Amino acid sequence: MTILKNALRGAATAAVLMGTAATAFAAEVTLNLHQFLPAQANVPKHILDVWADKVEADSNGRIEIARYPAMQLGGTPPELIGQVQDGVADIVWTVGGYSPGRFPQAEVFELPFMMTNAEATSRAYWEYAEANMLDKEYAPFKIIALWVHGPGLIHSKEPITSVSDLNGVKLRAPTRVTNKMFSSLGATPVGMPVPAVPEALSKGVIDATVIPWEVTGALKVPELVENHTSFGDSSLYTTTFIFAMNKEKYMALPDDLKAVIDANSGADTSAWAGKTMQAYDAPGLKQAMERGNNIIELSDDQVAEWKAAAANEEADWVAEMNGKGFDGQALLDQAKALIKQHSM
């Protein structure tokens, strides 16, 4: 009986292995997905992997998505957009601002106090890009989704309540727009990709950083700083993300597999990604609270001081866009109108 059981067990194992092999060989196309965060971080785990799993399922296994987190294919986060354009990676998730000046029209969503929530603002971002960018700055890529994170806030070694508290603070910000804003508010901006934040904080290279709550756990920020300044129902800033595929790789797919990618791209995918990303702000906040960190929630009057101090950023951006040949005011008005429309 024992021999029979072992034989049956062996046969079952062989069947599983054969089935696994058959599934593996069934894939007609393997696409590598490259990004800068560790696999267990919220965006890879709850957005990128979910998207990849769905594409694989929708294609009946004909598409396989090989996932490469934490820059495992080499290079640095600012190089990701070049990697997907050149075909080093088939799909990337990256920060638009890691390529300063390359995607100027998208910067409008990073202006201070622009966004309402990540779902509405991400849908607005996609529609804005459809109107202004898909055939221009984003033309070299097959854009899968465009989104923003939830309300941005300040994480600091010393408490920051008023604008004057930023004076002399070495602060990491993610993009050209946010660096410019914090410089005008009195901080000393230090640009770096987000994976560099923990070491920079621990070594004193920076005194503070701005990131959403959702990524603080993966970066161990609540262990490195004790103060977290939020802006009530407002968002001091947000960051634009790009989820893009190599255009030649996409064009080489059979039409029915192109349709699978298309069905998992666009406004709904962008809005879902933004909503999902913001949903994971709550666990990050909870972790900091459980550590007994100082959660600073600014009052409406305090937020009004910050808004007044940052008020010139919009006009400056409009002037910059005008200098690049765009109608800056029209772009700003369009972005605000789309955010308002989708926030109602």
C-alpha cells in the first residue's frame, strides 16, 4: 500500500510538473517588466503584479510577464524611460520627473495643491495626455497607464508646521517641479530617486523627504524620522507616474494580443492604479502611529499659509510653458477642469 501511495504521489507530482511545463511552453510572448521598488512594496504587489496577472489570464497564458523589481535588469531609476524606448526593457513603471524637462506638459499635475484624490486626478491625467501628449512627448511609447499618488506630505527629523520651519532643511523631493517649489519655500532641495531615501536619511544627507504614506513602510521612513506633516484635505504636491511599453514590441504582437494589452490600458486602468495606490496610504499612517511618531495635521489656517507661499508656482510654470511654445494657461485651466470634473 505504501508503495502504491508513493507511486501515485510520484505520478501526481509528474503531472503537476508536466502541466507547469505545458503552461510555460504555452506562452508565445514573454515581456519583461522593470521597475525601481522592491517586489514587496505596495505598487509592485498591488498594482503591477495584479495588472500582469490579469494580462496573462486574459491572454490565456499566451503572454507571460516576467517581473524584475528593484532595478534587477541594471541601470538606475532615471534610466528606466530610456530602457523601455530602446528595448532594454519591454515594460517599465517610472516617475516622469526622473527625466527633468522631457515631459513638461505632465508637470501641471505636480503643481502645489492641484490634486484632489489620486483616482480623480489620475483619470484627469490620462484624458489630458490623450489631448496633449500621447502623440507628442509620449509618442515613442505604448502608454499603458498614467497615474499619481495620494496626497503628498512631509516626513522630517524635526517638526515642520509653518513654512518658516523649512528654512535650511535639506529635503528630498521627487521632481523638478517639487524641487523648485520647496526651494522657493526656503528648503534646500536634494534630488534623488526614492530608493535612495533611507540611506540619505540615515547618513544625514537629508533632513526630510516628501513621499506619500503608502511607500513609507517599504522605505522604513517611520523608523528614520519621527515627524509627519499632512495638509488636511489638501495635497501639497503629487508625482506623475508612467507605465509604458516598448512601442515596437507592442506593434509586433498579433492583433488579438494587442487587444489584450489595450483592454488593460487607458483611463480606467490609470484611475484604478491611482485609487489603489492611495488606498495603501492608510497602512503607512497606521504604522507611524503605532510607533508613536508625531503626526502633524495642519489646520485650515495653517494650510492657507502654505498655499499663499506657493501661489507663484502656477504663474511661473505657465511662463515656462509659454517659453517652450505651449499655451501654459490653457494647459493649467484644462488640467484643473478635468480634475474638478472627475472629483465631483
